[in-house]
Amino acid sequence: MSRQEFGLLITKHESFLMQLAMKLTRSFEDSNDLIQETYFKALKSSDKFKEGTNLKGWLYTIMRNTFINAYRKRKNQNTFVDETETNFFLNSNQIEKSSTMDSLVDREYLMKQINSVDKTYLEAFMMYFNGYKYDEIAQELNVPLGTVKSRIFLARKKMMGKLKDYH
């Protein structure tokens, strides 16, 4: 199927995507942006879509993941709007030295505790933490999918045990 044919096929689900986008964003403009981004990603990944599978569900997943990623990105941005006439954008990267030192000590302690976990568990956990999917980790480490899931679970459990007294 050509991209043009695929594009026509996905636009048949526009009303469904509009309803979903409005539920997620609660804003007409943001929902239009989300739909546009969903269409773009769907067309870009059209070769990954398998004919005969649920196109509506595939588009739903793309839209939901796009919305979640945008939400996380906005949440992590530390930008504030100054309500004066000129509307400057101010970055809140200005942190007191004492809190920076505390976070360095905390980070060192946390990394020491994390690195004390058995390497077989830690390797799978760190790959998952860095954004790899379970099946990608299984393929990379050449182990079954269930092994990857149990290693990540056990790594979390061991780290939580080591950090239970940490305030």
C-alpha cells in the first residue's frame, strides 16, 4: 500500500481521533496539533503497520503515546511566564547552592546503592530505564522475554530494599 493510500485510509478515522484528542487535551487547538502529530507519526511509520490489524487501535496508541510524551516534556520544562507587559520567558534553572550540594550527595548515595545491585539484574533494569522496550532488551541480551521482566522486577525490589531507610 502506498503512503498516499495509507493517508486516505487513516483520515477515515478523523472523527474518532478528534474525540480522543479533545478528551486528552480539552483544547480545540491542542487537539488539532495532537491529531496532526498523530497523522505525521502514522505516515512516517506506515511501513510498520500490518494490514489486517486494527488500524483504529494503532492510531489510538500513537495518539496516546504522543500525548503522554508531550505531557512529560512540558512537565519537565521549568519555564515560567512573566505577566508584565513584555511577557518574558524566564527559566527557573537558578538553584541555590545548598540544594545543589544536597542533590549531588543524594545522587552519589543513590548511584552507590543502585550500583550495588547484581549486574545481571542491573543491566536489564538500566536498559529499561533508558527507554528500551522489554522485547528489545531480550533481543539485546539474548535472553527470553520472561527473564527480562523478572530481572527488572527483581532489580526494582532489591533497590527498594536498599533505599527503604532513605528519606
